[in-house]
Amino acid sequence: MSATLTESPHRVLGQPIKRKEDPRFLTGQGRYLDDIKLPNMAYMAIVRSPYAHARIVSINKEPALAVPGVLAVITGEDLEKLGLAWMPTLNGDQQMVLAVGKVLFQYQEVAAVIATSREAAYDGAAAVEVEYDPLPVVVDPFKALEPDAPILREDRKEKTNHIWRWESGDKAATDKAFAEAEVVIKEKIRFPRVHPAPLEPCGCIADYNRTKNHLTLYVTSQAPHAYRTVLAMVAKLPEHQIRVISPDVGGGFGNKVPVYPGYVVAVVGSMLTGRPVKWVETRTENLASTHFARDYHMTVEIAATREGQVKALRVHTVADHGAFDAQAVPSKWPAGLFNICTGSYTFEAAHVVVDAVYTNKAPGGVAHRCSFRVTEASYLIERAMDILAQELKMDPAELRRKNLIPADKFPWKSPTGWVYDSGNYHHTLDYALNLIGYKELRKEQAEKRARGELMGIGISFFTEIVGAGPSKHFDILGIKMFDSAEIRVHPTGKAIVRLGTRHQGQGHETTYAQIVAEELGLSPDDVLVEEGDTDTAPYGLGTYASRSTPTSGAAAAMCARRIREKARKIAAHLLECGEHDLEWVDGRFQVKGAPHQSVTMQQIAFAAYTNPPPGLEPGLEATFYYDPPNLTFPYGCYIAVVDIDKGTGEVKVRRFLAVDDCGTIINPMIVQGQVHGGLTEGFAIAFMQDIVFDENGNNLVTNFTEYMLPTAVETPRWETAHTVTPSPHHPLGAKGVGESPNVGSPAAFVNAVVDALSHLGVRHIDMPITREKVWRILRNAGIDE
Amino acid sequence: MGHRIAVTINGQRYEAEVEPRLLLVHFIREVAGLTGTHIGCDTTSCGACTVILNGKPIKSCTMFAVQADGCEIRTVEGLAQNGELHPIQKAFWECHGLQCGYCTPGMLMAGVALLERNPNPTEEEVRRAISGNLCRCTGYQNIVKSILRAAEMMREGAGVASGSPVGSGSPAQ
Ligand code: FES
Ligand code: FES
């Protein structure tokens, strides 16, 4: 496959086309889950645990059943009778749907109340009487591993809070490199517990029809087909009798990948009451019970030469998974793609160990624009490189230049086994440094430092790994992670494309239309993109981990090419020539050497239904399942410039430049928008977010007055730019970009702050870098206000 | 128990018997059936529910429907007139001021309220005016750009004369 595109003035690929989906959102005509109202619909509210760890002594439903409008109360015991009290997680564990016997985290689902109105459901939930007997709580993952720690998961055979250990790389080679190393740095680095918090919370409407034994589930889902299969497995309904519809989704960021207990209970509720049941969580329920992200306690070591040549990397991580091992990762990789942590550099050896641990907290870990733990990996290595630079008294840009993988070494095999597809790292580094005026900034910093002012410059040169994935490596519960597209060209030359992905704001209705339009010589206005209905879309694994363009985008292009091959036969018939006498130019087939003899896709489509060549099947449709030969490796160089107020400790991000290389760009306007959004999330993570618990396991961050999201006032002005190194194996050369800014930016912010304070002996500050933390550092260093 | 109230939304009068605890946002979404106004939080933090009430932007999740009795409300559904988008809608489309679209109705109403009292705002004023509205997708930069662009279009009156009709996917500027 080549990365060259059709040469044509009819170019729609790469154009900043206005989004086709926008008019409905701009006029209030978007159709999100909570906007859907079915006849006779009932509402569900969930009773949640106030304790982080407690036995359930008794549950009294009666007072709730006495509330006017309440139709049913469902408990874990009821589900047990149906064999539905537990469900499989995506990571090989099992998870309670409604608590049985005991609760394992605060806000865990204990009972559900179905009623004729939302108000009655909430009144009913408040009336359910649950008696608890509190148990000792484990909040700290390190304490969870101590021999006398209370065992949280009594249901498991293994009587330990240790879930699994995962190792990657070569321990012996790494140990040898460390033993021989001239310089070693070591640091403990935590990636805080954060939450994707899409603006639209999660929810569903389960509509079970007894007569037909058919379930329609409307649900806020990034992966509707995966939901269908999981539901078929969990609820034991025949899969063809399940239709999952994911309507417009108000942001996902990984939060809407897992199947949550509320969905399963709503299905049961609909079966019990014979009515459609709607459940929409509150913001508190969203923040406190649905999948969080990260919470990695990492220890990193780098072995290097005195000249700054990196040799080996050693990482040990304790991963806090909460009460169930439910993180959404492909089956084979318990720590996701965390072993991409050798980053953009020519390490010769690496050894990475991750220990996963149960605690009394909500389950999760993989979410929030992270491509399966790449965010943690990238933050770790980019932070560590700066610590090494500081140790060696080297400029961090120079240290990176010295160690970046050279362009002629691609495809590059990393010491943990990944094969990076393409990159021109030095070019991107120089481009970014020039664009921001790095030399001048360093000069300004030196002058300011001499005057006692605090200014810092932080660089992050990250490599992402996205587009899961080659099915030989990636599956979810055994289902291979390919993705799909189906195109139908109608007789009048208009087309519909359906895909197995599901956008939540990424602009698929536009970018996929551009891909198909480009490949078929149509206008994007004439290509309708549809996703999210499992009855109509071909099977796919959904949208997350920046995989849509690398997988379904490729499938769309390949599917269109399949159509073009059939179109060539019809064109030859229409032009009365041989297929090989034709060439595809400017979005049409023309006879070689006779450009005036040509046919457009419209003419071909019409002929496909009205005048097909003898012997050729009529119609113009195709389906393509794309199994990528490799992952794609987007990368970028991000540079932050900060000023720190000595009096208050406030960090002001003066400038932030993001130079991304995501290969071929399909719609630059949409790519820029994705980058802006991800940078803002990275900014929030670096400076304001951490979900913390008190010693009793009470979650202290359960709404937007505690979980801070930046507003337009705090958010920095983003500067964006690109270099373009196409992926050699993607049919369009595209690599995907949605998560890069969240993966790459936290290290740039933190590196900038540490850089501003490095002359005070500061080497590392854990996120979130709050004003108070900086203020304390300054006061402890004896800096005058 | 019910209270009879009458509220005018986008020029249309809605009368209903409501429970005293019914929030205005639920009245708008469920009684009037105008689901463009969204709900994103429980703590008056996100602004997804922003509407214009008697000329002022308010968070409709923080008001009971009974308190809005007799009021004039404008929601996102009332912005486009006769199939022609309001300049602020055109500007959001042109400047890529939305992604998932969930915050968008609230952002549009906060923006309209700003431009009605200050037709020529600075970037800082725009950022302050939408600081009660959270967006998880865009990083605000293109929202700010959109509102400034809308101000320009409204000042020129160009928004009314030369906008693109709803439904076309022509290249952005
Ligand atoms: S719904 Fe969040 S402020 Fe009203
Ligand atoms: S566009 Fe998604 S929250 Fe603003």
C-alpha cells in the first residue's frame, strides 16, 4: 500500500471543510440519550453505598415500594437468582452489578428503583433502607500489599489484594546496563487519579419487548457493537435480538467504553416491568462510580553515559485499580501499552514491571484520551529525561536531540518489542524549537533568573502508539480489534457510509465523508456517514484510543477502492474499452490518452443499476474489514513557557506550542480542534485535578466544584503546528491524533514548572501542581515574596 | 399540590400544572419538549442549561419552574429565524466552535446575551462572559473566536445577508 494520494484537483482530503454534523447541534436538534422519550417509559434511580467497605446486613425494599409511582426495587439478591449479580469485566475479572453480601467502594450500586417518573424513582431510592456493618478500609495501594492488609475480594480464590504482575523487556540486559552505567537517575512519579468527565453523563434506555424477546438499548456508548456482544453474553439474550443504538454522544474520552452496572440493571428493570426504562446518572454518580483514569505510582530509573547517551530504562509501577479489575484494555495487555515508555529515544534495554492492586475505590484506570496507558508512559519518560538533563547539567533539548531515534532508523524496534512505523524526530524538534524561539527564551530566562524572577521552559517529545490494532495482538474478550466500513452508492451517485466506530465529537460525519468523497470522486456533501446503530452498521470495536482514523478511516478508504474497482468495469463497458485502457484522473475514469472520453462516478453509479455490463452483478456496494498490519505512531514536540508569581505560587502558562506529526491530515480544522481540547485536558491534569479519598474511603471529589475543570478564563492560548510524516502502512498515511495532546502535554507543563524552580534544587513535583504546592516550595527555599 | 404556571419560550406560551420542585430545565426539556437545553451537572457549575430569561443568561437548572411563572425565555431553538441561522450559529460553524455539541446550546445563549449587551467585546470580555460555561472538548479557543466573529458579523449586518443555509458542508474560511 502506498501513502500517495489520488492526484486530482478534486481534492477534498486535507481541506478544512465545515462539519456536516454541526447544523443539528447548533439548532438544538442534536439527539442525545436523555432527549429520547419512549411511550410508557419508566425511570430508574440507583441506591449507592455510603461506605467504602462494609457488609450488607439487610435491605428493606418495603418503604420504597410504598412510594407512589414506584414499580419495582431490584437488589443484588434478586439479580443473583437470575444469575446476573456479577458481570465479566474487560480485563478478565468479574464485577458486581448490584452489591451482593458486601460493598467495596463508596457510591457502589446497591439497589435500583424503577418508577413511573424520575422524581418517584429518586424518592423511592431515598426510601430503601440498607443496614451496613462497616469493615476496615484500604485506600493506599501500597498498604493493600502489606501482609496484614484486609482482603477486599473475598470472592476470589487468591487471598491477596495483588491482582497481577506484568513484566516487559529484558531484565538481565537492563540490570547489566545499570551495573555498568556512568550515571543513574531515579525518581518516584505519580500520575494522579483523574476522570474523563464528559459533559454529558452516562445513561441508557433499555426497551425489552417480551413478545418478540427483543431488546433495544439506547446508550451513551463509544463502542455499540462491543456492548451488544457483552450483553448477549451477560444477559444470555440471542445477539440478533439485541439492537444497541448509541445516539449523539456528548463527549466520551474513554468514559463511555465500559458496560456499567446501571445498564445491566436497566435491562433487567425493563424485563421485569415490561416498560422501557431510562437511567441517566447524575454528575456525582459519573465522577464517583464510572471509570476514572490513571492512578499510577511509578518509579523510574535511567542508566546513561556522562555525555548523556541513554542506555537502559527501568520502571516499576504500582497501579491502583480500585475494587474490580475493570479497566478497558485489550485482552493480551494487562497494563495496556504502558511499555511504550522508552518513548522517542534509542534505549538499548528496558525492563518494565507493573503490579496491579485492589483498593476500596471505584474501578477503572484506562480512560481519558490515553490509548491504553500511553499517557502514563509518555509522562514518565518525558519527566525522567528532564531529570537526567538536570543531573547532567545539559540543556533538555540537547539531551533529547542526542537520544532521539534518527530518521534513517525507522522502522524502529523498541526494546520492549514495538515497531515504530515512521518518524522524522529531529526535524520536528528543530521545527518546534525554531517556531517558539527557544534560544531567545533561554536567554530571557537567564536574565530573569539573574533578577530573581521565575520563568521556565518545558519540552515534551512524545511518541504515541495508537490504532489498535493488528488482530494478532489486540482483542477484547476474544473479539479481534479490526474495524469496518460499508459503502452503498445509490443510483443517482450519492452514497451512504456506515462504520463500526462511534464518534463523540471527533467529526467523523465529515472526515469519513472526505475520505470516501476523495476516493470516489464525489462531493463530501453527497456522502452521508452513519454510525452507532448495530442493526445497520458493520461490526466494529468503536471509537477510543485514537483508533478511528487508523482503523475505520482506513476501512473507509479501502472500501471505496473496492467500489472503484467495480466502477472501473462499468466504466469500461460504458466507454467501450478495456479496463486497462482506463485511468482514474480528477475523480473520474478516462481513456488513457483521450481525456475527453471519460465517465464520472455519477454516470457509473446510474449504469450500475440501469445498465450493468453483461455478467456483472448489478449494484454498487462494498464492505471492508480492515485489520491494520501494525499500529501507528503519532508523535510530537510540545513546548510550554511559564512564569511563576513568587508571592502566590501561581503558575501562568505564557505560551504553549504543540507541533504534532499525525501523518496525513484529513481535515486540518478538525485536527486543530482535537489538539486544543486535549491540551486543555492536559492543562487541567497538570494543574488542578486529583480524585482523593479520606482514610475511610470517602471520595472527596464528587462534583464540578471539587473536580476542577478549567474555564475559558484560565485556559491558555494554544499555538499549533504540524510536520507530516505519513504512516507507511495506512492507506492514506494517517496516524490518528485525538489523544496526542493529552498524552504529550502534562510533561511539558510539569517540566516547565520544574525548570523555573530547578536552581532552587527542585527536581520533581507531582501533579497536580497547585498554587499551594509551589508556594510551599518557594517559602521552604527561603524565596522572598 | 400542583401549581399552574405559564411561561413564554421562544415566543410560544406554555401552560402547565407543575410540582413545586420541578426545575426550570426539566420544564423546558420535558414539558415544552425543547431538548436543546442540556444538563451536565448537579451543582450549577457547567452552564449546559443556560437560557436567556427576561433578557439575562441564567442557569435553568438552578431555578424552579414555578419561579419562572410569567417569564419570557429564549432557548437555542429560538435562535434561527425562518430557516436562517443566527450569526452566532454561523460563526460557531465557521470557526469550529463545537465538537460533541453538548455545551453548545448553553455557549450560544451565553454568547448571545453578551453580544446583546456588548456588541463589541474584547477577547477577555468574551472569556469572562462564558466562564460559567464548561466545555470538555474544544479548549474554548475556537468558541472565543466564534463569538468574536459573530460580533463582527452582527456589527456588519452581514450575518443576515450572506450566511450559508442550514445543511451545506461547504469549505470553511
Ligand atoms: S446543568 Fe450544569 S449548570 Fe445547569
Ligand atoms: S463541544 Fe463537547 S463539551 Fe463543548
